[in-house]
Amino acid sequence: MISHGTQATTMTLMPPLLLLLALVSGEAGVGTGYVHTGDLNGDGVPDSIMSGPSGLFGNGGGPFIVSLSDGKGGFRRIELALHPQAVALDQAGGHPRLWTYWRSSCCAGTLSVTTLDGSSAPQHIPLDFGQDPGAPTLSRALYDSVFRESNRIAFERVDNYQPPPPLGGEWGK
């Protein structure tokens, strides 16, 4: 739990077209960050997802650090690029999976899934919504299925935010 000047904001998932227009860079000014705390890998220990510096956010989102308990009293950290309004968690074969969407253009992006079982290697699925992002397509159906309300992760918006240290070197390098 963060107690130094936090402010919770309820975030709702928008359809891809609106998501594309609701730019994180407009919301996440200097000193603003996003945090989620919860048991992501199902071991009963709270894990976290914390955004990097807001200055590195763009239209698609920004860098985040996922800290997962290792079952031995420690945590392992992975860096993922994501948008805080397009993150979901589900289970497959007894393994928790973290789903993210990264916008790359007005009508396309990449859906990524990371199995939270130790390998942490994301798999990427390109999505193309076509010229009419509201039209029914396989990409649209896949996006809507992954990011349905029951799977989405809610982030807390934090003002006066101090990002976690980067995994190596400097943020953005």
C-alpha cells in the first residue's frame, strides 16, 4: 500500500479506437505513476506492477516493472511495456498469464502474453483492426475477449510518484 500522497483513480478500459485517442502521455504528467498490488502468480504473496518514469510514456503506454514473489522470500523483477488501461490476468494450465496491449498505430498494435511461471518470456500477437476499428474483426474479438471486465487489472494513479529503480542501467536506455 502506498501512503505518501496517493490518489486512487478508477480507470476503465476503452475500445481500441478510444484507447488510441486517450493518450497516457496526456494523463501521466511529471511525477504521476501507476501501481497495482495483488497476488499475480497465485502463491498467496502480494506482487506489484509499477510504472517507470512518466516522461517515458507515449501513445501506447510506457515501461513497467513487474515484481513477482519467488516463493523463497524474495522477488524477481521483469520489465514490460504496457498501457495501464489494457492489462489483464488469467489462468491457463494452472499458470497465471499477464496480457498487455501496446498500440503501434491508429488501427494496430501488439497483444502480448507473459506466463508468470518463471520463464517470463512474452509471446506477441499482432492485431490489425483495419480502417474501421469498430468493425467486427478477429482482432477486435480477440481484444474484447482478453480485456473483458472480469480479467482486467485496475491500477491506482499516484501523484508525486517515485518510480522503482530500472532493471539495469538507466530508464529508457
